[in-house]
Amino acid sequence: MPFQTHMATVALPSPKFDVTVRVGCSLTYEVSGSAMLLLNLRPLANRNHSVVFEAFSLGNGLQSELFTDSHGNQVYRVKLPKGMHSFRHDAIISVSSQPDNHDLVDRSTHLPADLPPAVLRYTLPSRYCDSDKLINFAWEKFGQVEHGWPRVQAISKWLHENIEYRYGSGGSDLSAWDVLQRGYGVCRDFAHLAIALNRTFNIPARYVTGHLPDIGFPDPENHMDFHAYAEVYLGNEWFTTDARFHVPRIGRIKVSCGQDAVDGAFSTIYGGANLSYFQVWAYQVPRGTVGVGDVLDFSRRIDNQWTVQTDPAL
């Protein structure tokens, strides 16, 4: 199928970005009548990565509009006539070989009265982060822990040790409270619980979706999917907290953020359309050896091991 392709070239990365990864996804929708699709797939501008090159294919002559939503996400609105429609995002991105939060020093907390107005919404209950239902549980489990980063870490550790990760168990109707009651979930559920529990202590927390390659962290099951986690606002910066793994990871590539999964969905469908094909990739490659649009070849990946391989000096 021919594609209408939008491409962007960005300035080369600074020397601190010493690891190269390829990320992207391929989606096909079958439309029975007419429909509209919101696609939220492009990486956000972020201090932790630099987009070297990316290509975004929007089907065959489809009408589309790019806009920025209230959380800063880059979203395409696409009109879908009846038939099969394919979309593909592919990017080469440079990241740091340093783990999460390595460059953040100030972890002080704010009173709600001192928070920036734009951050206040991340202290409130939302559709999937029903923190108002978790207040008693949160204070019982974490009320004696020092406020701020120690409490954030205690919440993450408890969730990691007490909620079972069960691949494929997610559901669009499950809130943080629901997941706590049943005791298992997927990364989305871990993120919702971490967000809701932090919000009970007035720590601003938001939902994040993105890519997480297996750099310095082998994953024998090799589930190449999108990953969801959380960020908390401390010391005028957003820190990563990921209860699914509860260890600092390397190479996160942030795609979107919001109050919960409603804002971070990679696609939102209006009308009669079904997702018939879905593939995601996120893996480290030697710099200069792979380009966007190349055939996927996971035999060339150099991650999925404990050793971290870095690019030659710029």
C-alpha cells in the first residue's frame, strides 16, 4: 500500500547521548463505515533523548491534522473512510547510557499552595487514578514514611513486591482501586496505582507512555510493546517512578503524558474501526547501521543483555 509520509530531521545529539535506539510501530485498522482516529505516537521533546530522524506514514492520501493537546502531546487527527488503513512510525533516537533520574538532584516537595497552576491537576483523582478511594490504604501503608522521594520509592517498592505482573491481563475498565483489589495487572495498572497513591499525599503524579528498550536489562520474553509508567513532580522537575520494574532503567523514550491512560492512549477511535494488526519495536542498534524504513532485523540488536554498549565518541 502506498503511503503519505511525513518526515522530520532534527539536530544531531549532544555528546551525553551515547546510545542509539530504533523505536516505532506499525498499525492497521479495518473500517466498516466511516471513522476518525487520534494517533499519539511521536516522541515528545525531552531532555533525556534526541530524535535523529523519524518518519510517520499516514496511510494513502488520508486527511490529517496535527495538534498539540493540553498535556503537550503531539496528536494526529485522521479521517478514515471505509477500508483498510495502515500507519507506521519509525525513528532513530539517541539516549544517554545513564539510568533514570541520574541528573536530578533537588527532590524537595511543594505545598499545594506553592505548586505551579499547570501542575495542580496532577494532584486530583481521575478516571483511572481514583486516589479518593485509596486514602485510608495509603496512609496505613505509607503514612509513617518520610514525605517526598522516600515515600515515592516506598510506594513503588510495595507495588513491585505485592502486585503481580500478569501479561495480557489489562482491561479498559480497570481503575487503580480495582487493580489493588485483584492484586495483578500490566504496566498500565502499575502506573495507575503509583499515580493514585502518590496523589493521596498531594504529590503531583502523571501517567506516561513510551518505549523502553532492554538496555542493561535483559528480557528473555521479549515483549516488544509500549510501556506505561509514572512521573512525580519534586523540586520543580518530573522524576521517573516505575513500579513495574522498581530499578533505574536506561533509554526511556517518552511519547505522551497525562492524568491517566485516557490521555496517553496511542490511538483513540471514533466510529466503526477495528485494529487488525499491531507491531511495536524498541531496540538498541550500532550508530549509523540502521535507517528508518529499513526492514526490521532483531538479530542486529545489541541490547537485551546486562552489559551496556555505548557508541564511539562523537
